[in-house]
Amino acid sequence: MEPSRGPTGARPEQGHVAPAALLLGAAAIHFAVAPEHVREYPLYGLLFICAGVLQAGLAVALLRLRSRALAAAGVASSLGLIAVWALSRTTGLPVAPVPWTPEAVGLADVSAGLLEAATAALLVADLATAGRPVAAGRWRQPAALAAAALLTVSGVTGVLRAAAPAGGAAAMPGMGGFGPAAGTSAQPPAAAGQPGGGRVDVFTLVAQTATIGGATEWTFGGTVPGPELRVTQGDRVRVTLVNHLPVSTTIHWHGIRVANAEDGVPGVTQDAVASGATYTYDFTVPDAGTYWYHSHQDTFDQILRGLFGPLVVEPRGGAVAESRDYPVMLYDGPGGWAVNGTGGDLHLDAGPGERVRLRLIDAAAPGMLGTPPEPVLVGAPYRVVALDGQDVRGPQTLGAERLELGMGHRLDVAFTMPERGSVRLLTAGGGPTVTVGSGPAPAPPARDDALPLFDMTQYGTPAPDPLADATHYDATFPLVLDTQGLAPNAGTRLRQTINGDTSDMGPMFEVRQGWLVRLHVVNDTAEWHPIHLHGHELTVVSKDGQRVAGSPLHLDTIVVGPHETWDVVFRADNPGLWMLHCHNLLHARMGMTAMVRYQGFTTPYQLGGPAGNQPH
Ligand code: C2O
Ligand code: CU
């Protein structure tokens, strides 16, 4: 097509400067929003980059030559992009982080839409008058330029503002660089006036592969650990899992007393979420504290590959007393233990005199023996303020002790930064060190294994506890933890069992709603077994026959050491079908698993099946 030159031949025709400016504005917004979308879901990000390139290209062409075809292309592309935008806000798009789910309307997308609408309007007017100057032409251009500038600025501001709480999931301190905002992570979008008065926290977790340190990992949100989810006690939490992994997966909310249907156990409370599919969890968080989330499909494999992250519930009515509040997640990295995304040393900010809380979360799968990590804190007196998310009553100040952490277990320590020097959390055996604050490092203890072992059953201040003090139980179930068969290197399949039961889900303990149930856990092995009950709180009565002498202990994971015996009780107040298993994932895979079933409760789901449900 022969382009028609403007009156002066060499100079661009003025009539097209305005639409070009509007298009450039829209392109700028698309480019600004692209990085966030690339991170979220590359294909979706590519859409935005293409739109930006198309618009920038058209704008440059419109500036350089006057052509009806070019004007028509400008109209068509603008209207097309407006149509796509309208779809994304009403029915949702097939290619999006969450397919076929409408997105929220924001400053950025409205600005881009207005820029495109104005472009189309100007170009249509131009086509209609065949380029003849019209009376309105005098004000049209300055008005369009002003509108272009204004909308571009507002659109890009919208992108920057939205970038902070993207998806409501804030980056974890220490993962790929952290800032002072760590610990005061951005709040997810909230909706007021929900039933129960709580807010609704909305998150999207995209399960996706990511290349980390040269290795291909399975991740939530592209990082290991996944993003820190931080909510407030009483909130309603809605998490959409978008599965872009090549395999099916689920999310279990470890330690949170969710309704059974939200527990994330494939074959028990749901079907595993297939590759390419989406699933939304919706639950209320009744208790404040430190928790974590992880895949419960093919758990042994999927946690080791990176599918887990921290979940912090702040107390109703205000944050914790410590101004520096850091989850510290220990897990298996490519070359041994890693912490918050680094296999090296992790540094966390804190100034002299500042109060610090470290929320230690053990997501590291121990070997067959299951020896738990025993980090040691040096550099300041500290207190263990919470165990498995529940506050310790009247915790005493401690010196260097080995803080035993079984897999799945959480332990919060709190301390005040010294006037000079840093505080360090040391892990034995060449594991990473966590350094809090700057300044000279405290001297490490001469010999780790000579340090006292922290004993939670003797720690804190005693108080009456209705469950621990109960004298009558509606049921007592013995759980004998045992090993059957020979060692793996003897070539025989080894089984780990509860009560010798070798069925897929192990023994079934039937309870009735309202019952007070006692579990008498006997470890007949020379290994450690972190025993975890889903959906309930375990109150410890005694260990090796010794009653708890310190603060009442409310846990979801009890770390049962070699040949130890633990008595714990729970109130059957959350109907459903719940897993009760060793959280040494290797042991669970080998059969150390059981179920608690409320009488009359049935599930429509099954192990295996078309969804390939495999909860261990
Ligand atoms: Cu941390 Cu069955 O789970
Ligand atoms: Cu075990």
C-alpha cells in the first residue's frame, strides 16, 4: 500500500502524533507490568511483552508515515486489546496464572484501556475525515498529549503499587536478598465485612518448576522455600493452587486446625490437583503462631524437591512483641542443610537493643535414623517463646543449649540484641549459620555435644490445663512404633509400622465427636519419630512416665526419641478423616502411618484411582 505523505513531505503529519503518544503510553504500562507476570507465569508475561512491542512499533510507524492501513491497524489492535482486557476482567482468560478466573480491576489496566480507547477514537476520526484538518484539530493534539502523559503516569504508578503485595505473598527474608521490610511483609488484599468479622486473605500459589543453583526444583511461586504467607488469627484464608508442574500435587496446612475438606490430603480429603489444573483452599485460622505448608501428594518426593513454605499467623489484635520477626526455615538443599534459600550463611538485620523473634521451622527430611537437627543459639540470652505455634507459659531465659527440632516441628526463640555484636544460630555438621545483626560474632561453644539438650517437658511455668490434668479418657489408643524386616542394605524391603499394621493407611482409630482421646505412643525402635496428627492439637501429659513439669505443652508434632514413651491427649472436636503419621517422610513412605476417623465419617476419595492419589 502506498503511504500518503503529509503536506511537507519529510515531516511527520501532525494528526498522528497524538495517537502515537497514546499508544506509547499503553506500551509503557504493558512493559512495566510484564516482569511481574513473567515471574508469575512466563507465557502470560509474554502476552504483555507482545502487546507492548506491537503498540510501540505501531506508534513509531504512525509518527513516521501517514497511512490509512496503519491507522486501521491502530484501531484494530486497540479495540482487540480492550476486548482481551474486558474478557480478563469478566470471564477470565485461558492463558493466565489462574485460567478462566476474572482478575481484579486496577489503576494500571484501566489506564491502559483508556489510552487504547482514545487511540482508537482519534484514529477513527482521522479515517472518517480522510485526514482533512477539522476545527477540533487545534485542541485535539494537546489534549491527547496531556491525556497520554497523565494516564501513563497513573498506569505505571498502579503497576509499582501493585508490585509490592503481588498475590499477597511477600518474599522471605534472606531469599535472594532481603530488605528492612522483612518481618513486616505486605498484607494481602483484604475484604471487610465477612462473616465472623475476620478479613479474607487471598493468595495464589503457582506450583512450578524453577532452576535454582543449576538444579531443577519443584516450587511454590518459583522459590524454595515458597513465599511466606502471613495472616492474622481469625482471618479467612483463600489460597488458589495453580499447578504448572508436570505432576499432580496438593497443599497441606501443617498444624492449622482447618476443616477436614481443606486438609490437602489426596485420596482422603480431595483428589490430587492434576498438572494444569487449579484448586482453591478456603479456611479460617483459629490459632496464632508459626506453621508451614507443604505438598501432601507423593510427599516424600515432593517436599524434598522443594514444595513447602512458611505460614505465619499473627495474633488477633496486633503483631508479636518483637519488632524483628523472621521465619527461619531449615530444609534439605542440594549440598546439605539449607536455610531460607541459602546453603551458605544467612544474614538477618537487627540493630542493638532490638527485639528479635526467630521462628525456626524444620522442613529437613532426616535420614533413616531420623536424628533431628539441634541448632544452638549464641550471643544473647534468649527464651523459647512458642512450640508448634503455641505460646510457652512463663518461659525462662536460656544459655547455649541444643534445641532439638524434629521434622515438621517449630520452635520460636526471642531475644534482645546485645549492644555490641551479633547473635548466631549454629547448626552442627557444617550446616548453615544464621547471623542476626552485624558486629563481632560471639564465640561458638567449644563442644556442641557437651551442651545441655533443651527439654520442653521441664521448661516454662506450670499451670492447670484441662486436658493434661484430665483423669478420665473416652478412649486410649496405644501406638507402637516398630520396624519390621531387615535393614535396606540387606536387600529386604524394610517396613516401619504402627501397631504392626502394614495396610496402606495403617491402623484406623475410631473416635466420636467430643471424646477426649489419649494416645499412648511407644517407640520400639532406635530411631526418632516426629509423630504428627492433622487437624488437632495434642496436649502432652507425660514423657517416659514423667508428667510435664513446665508450661502446658500443646503441639501438633511430638518428636519421639529412641525407645521413648509419650502420652498425649486430644479433644475430638474437628470431624473428619485425619492422618496421624511419622513426619520422617521416609518412615511414612515405609508405612509408619495411621488414621483417625470420626464415627460415621466417610470419604468419596480413594488412594490411587484416576487422580493417582498418593499421600505419603
Ligand atoms: Cu506436615 Cu501429614 O504433614
Ligand atoms: Cu519415624
